Amino acid sequence: MATIKDIANKLGISVSTVSKGLNGAKDISASLRQEVLETAVEMGYTGRKTKRQSQKRLCIFIENMDYESTGTFGYDIVLGFRQAAYKEQFEVVIQPVSHEFQVSENYDTYMLGNGFSGAFLLGFSLEDPWMEQIKSTAFSTVLLDNFIEKNPNVGYIGTDSEEGIAIAIEHLTKLGHEKIAFLDGSRGSMVSDLRMIAYLDSMSSHRLPVDPNLAVYGYFVADAAHYHVPTFLDLGATAILCGNDLIASGVIEECKRSGYKVPEDISVIGFDDLPLAQHLDPPLTTVKQDRIEIGKCGFYILRAMNEHISLSKNLLRPSLSVRSSTAIAKPRLAKRHSLDKDSVISANPELYAQFQQHRQIR
Amino acid sequence: MATIKDIANKLGISVSTVSKGLNGAKDISASLRQEVLETAVEMGYTGRKTKRQSQKRLCIFIENMDYESTGTFGYDIVLGFRQAAYKEQFEVVIQPVSHEFQVSENYDTYMLGNGFSGAFLLGFSLEDPWMEQIKSTAFSTVLLDNFIEKNPNVGYIGTDSEEGIAIAIEHLTKLGHEKIAFLDGSRGSMVSDLRMIAYLDSMSSHRLPVDPNLAVYGYFVADAAHYHVPTFLDLGATAILCGNDLIASGVIEECKRSGYKVPEDISVIGFDDLPLAQHLDPPLTTVKQDRIEIGKCGFYILRAMNEHISLSKNLLRPSLSVRSSTAIAKPRLAKRHSLDKDSVISANPELYAQFQQHRQIR
């Protein structure tokens, strides 16, 4: 790894000037400081070893996720992380970041310039500008619900989507449901893709056929229901599994608007168990992600990485919060059948495989 | 959770007798003690909460894995676990177990009777008698390379086989290899299945066809080479990827015996990076599992579970130890072609799917 002396030699300046640049001293210019930081990062400098180990300063970067009030998805994650970090005397800085911020700041330069020894990233997607830089970051970094290959400095924490969907489908099949629709979140989100695969696997393991018109991607918003629920109802679905609780809230509303009662006519099940789930009418049965645990584990993984243990994938167990939005199936005749009857995915492995082109993501 | 009083009521004996039974006091009979322990376990009793939290006593159960001398697979795992545990003043007991031992002792009863608050299991297979009991154990349990569904008290630690195989195949393709054989470990072992899937995925992502006669299961022993290497050589493979280092050692010997030089004529690559890998002739290029890290993480996961954080799947990053058993590909004409040319698995998704019936295991 590069030393302060290497950086000084490369820039043709003194060691003490480099040191001032790294430490943010006031008596060198902002542009020279930036040059020092960028050169240091380019050379793979991440701080003096002794200093780094004693440096108990972490950052939670948040992009596109609510976290400020208690009902939001991010609130408990941030809380759990802080609880675990404070117990071991770490300082935690919360830094919301926009797309523009990511374009204007280099990730490693920002980490070095602000004296962070590690970071936890919430709400980012793989398309975010920083993700390209994080593929080769030299700083310990944990991502919620995103996986980066091959970089030992980057870890992934999430809830086991496969098991979450499996317990939801199991709950529904025990209630006699067979025609189970799935309104997933946004296509291209890693968790959406994992949940779609898990839905296909679970249906298959219960020997239930899948109609592609009942297994669709929407968006992680309540409005998604408006476009898909009428089709699900027409095709005779008796239960609708949703990619998250917000989608489920929209699905319940849309069912009611169409004159169907939840759960008497149709069962609805969510994912996440946000505080809103218990306040819906009826209260929502949903797959619980323990967000306090996610936050704590984010910290534990960062701590392990600082001991040079490279935990790459870490999944927490989901559980099922059973409330009143699911009940015994009431089979109905479909008003119409799937347009293309051949497109129904049964135990037929070839068709099944075609639907699973995105299986590479696990 | 059941209390000591509940156990006493159920057995119609006094609380103090139950307490003596649980604590192994000398003045009650062995058969009464056994009855107390079994009833306690049946009722889901895992120790008084306050006592359990202060109880820093863990067990490493070892079945069918060498660990006593430095060159073995288990040695560093046990060492890493102890290092991490001792740092936090935990006591660690090493307990080798046979098939008979598992049949004669109930897992939870043994844990309770010996005052363990958690256990790390090495070398077990899903067919072992204890596995059925561990599906519903009330004690924090971490399994190396085995996954149990839905029980929040059981976690899985391993090295990411998918990434390990991917970096091995990438290394070989960069050297120009296209006809890459894979001699995997035993069928039905979870890691063997994961590695077979990873091999198929990696070949597919490099757009290389897979001949099923070049992708076979053997056993985790050197002798496996004897049965498969002649076929690989006849079919024109220029590289052989192996399910572990022992298999690779057999493959190198078998290649030499058949008059082929490693790596000039054929490249060989292993998995694990056991100490023996660097002493082979030629020294073996292999995918490294950091066994000290595995051991340490086994402890970290147990510790998290004792704080009621249910980490279910945890994978460490592998790395590639490049030595002299791999070199630039030297294409050879196959002496014969695969008997059934149609059986070659290309980018054709249907055939690919049929080969991946075991894909459920991830």
C-alpha cells in the first residue's frame, strides 16, 4: 500500500504538505487538498494503518429511502446500526446523498477526506453513479440489498427473500389457495428479481402451475395495483402476494374498489412489515424483515471487515406476521382465461427455465 | 418458554430436584437426571435467561473431518473459532462425534446437560442423525457448509462457491482454455451441488458449451481421478477444475501416469488451498477458502444469535492462489467425441435447465 512519502514524491511536494492535505489543515488551499486526496486514492492509500484501526468513524449514506420518521423503512435500520456502533464507541455520521452528489464526489476521496473507516449504504441501486467506484473501493463498505462481485472490501446484507416468499406461499397453500398472483416490485431491483425467482420456485415446490399473467413486475408504490389487480381478479386469483407493504396497501384498496372483500373474497399478503401494515384495513399479513437486526448486522459486518474478514453475503431470517388480510381460499370461476393457454408454466422444466433467464442473480 | 416450575409440575417432583437434574448434582440418580433433561428439552427449556446470557460455554462438534494436525482442513477453522472466542472470554469444548454418538444422544438434551449456550458443527452432512433434531433445536447452532430452513436458531457459514468457481473459470479462460472439465466432489453434498451449478453458470457466462461427460461428480478423495481423467483426456479437455485439493492431487498423478505434463499439456486447478497444495508437483493453483476466517465468523454468528439476531446464510469471499499447475492452453484433438453429441449443453436454455434439476439448492 502507498505511504504518505509515495504521495509526496508523486506530487513533488513535501510529506508535511501531504499530511496537511489528508488531515484537512486550514493552511493549504482547497485545490491542493483535493489534489492530495485524489492522488492518495489513485495510489490506493486508505489512511495510516495504526490510525485506521483506531479510527472509529463510520458513515451511513442514504439515497432514495425515507428514514427520518419512525414509520419509514430506513428509520429502524439506522437506529439498529447506531445502537450497535455506539455500544463500541463508534461515531456514526448520517449522510443523505443525491445523484448529483455522487457525480460530483469520488467515493474513496470522500471517505478519505472525511476520515471514515467504513460505510453502510442504504437505498442505492446498481445504476447509481457510486456503484461503479464501489466495485474497486479500498474502504470497507456494506450494501443493503445489493451485491458486488469479487471486491473483498464490499459486503451485502439483506433478508432472505427466498425463505420470505416460501413462508408466504406456504401460509397461503395451507389456507387452500392455488391460484396465487404475485405483484412484485420494480424489475431490475435485485430483491425484486430474487423474490420473483423465489415465487416461481415455491409455486413449483407445491406443484402449482404459474400463469405468467399472474406473475408480474410493478413498482414499489401503491399505484402499481391499479394496473394489475383487475387482470388478477378476472383470471380467478384467490390470493395476491405483493413485493412490499406499500404495494399491498394499493392492492387492498383496488380489490375493495372492484367490489371484492379482503380476506373473504381474496387474500392479500405483503413484504417488510412496516408499521403501516398493522394499521391497514384489514391489518396486513406480511413477511417481516427485522430492520433493527439489519442495522446491527450492517455494523457487525463492517467491524469484521476492519479485522480483514471478508463477509460477502449475509442474509437474515424473515418471519411471517399473520394478521387479518389472509383467510381460507374461496375459489371463484375465472371471468376469462389467460389469453395464451400454452404460456402457463407448469412443472415443465423448459418453459420454467425460459421464465428464469435472470436466475444468475442469487 | 417453560420454567423450572413447569418441568417440576409435569414430572410431579420438586423444583429443587429439577434444578439438581439440570445442574448435574451428584445426589440424584442418572436415570432421573436424564428424565429431567429430556422433559426440559421437550418443553423447550434452554436454561434460565439470566444464566444463559452469562453462560460463555460453546462446543465445536466435529464429525468426519480431520482437525488435529496443522495440514488438515479443520485445524485452522477450530483455531480461528477459538481465537475469536477466547478474546471474549468464552470457553470452547471440542467434541468429536460419531454416527453412534448422535443416535445415542439427543442434541438439545446434550447441549442442556453440558451447559452449552451454542455450538459450531463441522463436517456433518444433511443425512447425519442430528440434522433432523437440529431442524427444530432451541439452541444457537452454526453449521459449516450446510443450510437448514426456517429455524431462526440455526445459521450457515461457508465460502461463496459461486464466486470461487467463477474466478477459477475466469483464470482458465484468460489462459485460452475452452474445453474445461470439472471433477466435482460427492453428489448430494451441498457444496458439491453449489459448485456444479456455479460451473454451469460460469461456462455459460463465458459462452462455452458444456459436455456432460466433462462435468461429473466423484468423491472428495484423490482416487476419484482414476475413473474420470482418462475420459477427460480422450475428449480433449485442456484443463481440469477439481472439487477440492485432494481430488486435484489425484488428477495431477493420473495425468502424469497417462503421459501428460501439467501444466504444459493440461492445466489443473483445485479448491480449498490446503497446506498440501503448495507442496504438490507442480504446486497447485487453487481457490482459497480462508479457514481462520470461517472459524472466526462461526463464533461471530453464534454471538449475534445470542443477541437474538438470526443470521441464516453467511458467505465469505474466496480468492485465487495462483501457482504453477495452470498455463496457457495447448489445444489437442480429441481422440474421440462425446458418444452422444446432442447431449452437449450449449446456450440452449432447455437442455441447460434439465441439467440443473438441483438448482433449488442455493
